[in-house]
Amino acid sequence: MRKPKLYIETTLFNYYLDAERDAHPATVRLFNEIAAGRFEAFTSTYVTDELEAAPDAKRDHMLNLIVEYGITVLAPDEEAVRLTDLYVAEGIIPSRYRTDGLHIAIASVNELDMIISMNFQHIVKRKTKIGTANVNALYHYRPVEICTPMEVVDDEST
């Protein structure tokens, strides 16, 4: 059976470090499931660029998670930029937040199965899920499933 391919969006690195956040336990479980080989994990230079803007100690720890968990970093991609432009043109992603569209687009063009995020403003949102799936289908890309870590980790209590 093929391992699901996950795109780890920027918010997950913050949730991993902040034990006070509601999704912290599920985020840590997700990273542990990646380490155990249940998932194949990817992120992108769009994420590493965002992480670079964090305060020093936090930045270094978040960037180290990429290495520690063997997360593959995908390079910028012109095809993803074009797909993002379509998301923006269709009003799915606001132009001011086009990096959020880039996360979805790079996952789409690299044929990843899911993007995992806690960004409820522009990514984990019904409008975004439906809109990006429709644009992807129109331009012959598979839709990428948009999920929170709670939706994909094994619940130890069940």
C-alpha cells in the first residue's frame, strides 16, 4: 500500500512548538506518524521562507523539525505559480495572501494527497476546498485534500 503524501503547511510548525495550542497534541502525533513511516511528508521553500521570518530561537527549532522528521522540501515551481494565479483570479485566495494559494498549488502540481494546515482563514475553509478542487479539475490536476492534523492522525483513545 502506498503511503499518503502530505504537504506540511507553515502553521503546523508553530503548533508543534506551542504546547498551549489546542491542536498541539494532534500535530505532535502527526509528526510522530511521519517519523514512523505512515506518511511521506513534504513542505516547500514557501514554508521555509515563512519560517525564516520567525524569531531566532523559534525559527531554528522549526527549521530543525524539517531535518529531524525527514520532510522533503519542494523547490519553487512556475507551474504552481500559474495555478496560484488561477486561484487568485477566481477569488478563491485573496491576492494579499497568495502564499496560501502557493501552498495548495505546489501540493497539487506535485501530486500530493493532502495539505495539512491549521490556517482556517484561507486554507482549511469550505470555499477554498471546493474552489481549488474545481480549478484543479478544470486544468487537469488532481484535487488535493485539505485537512487539519486532527483529521489524519490515529486517535489513540479509539
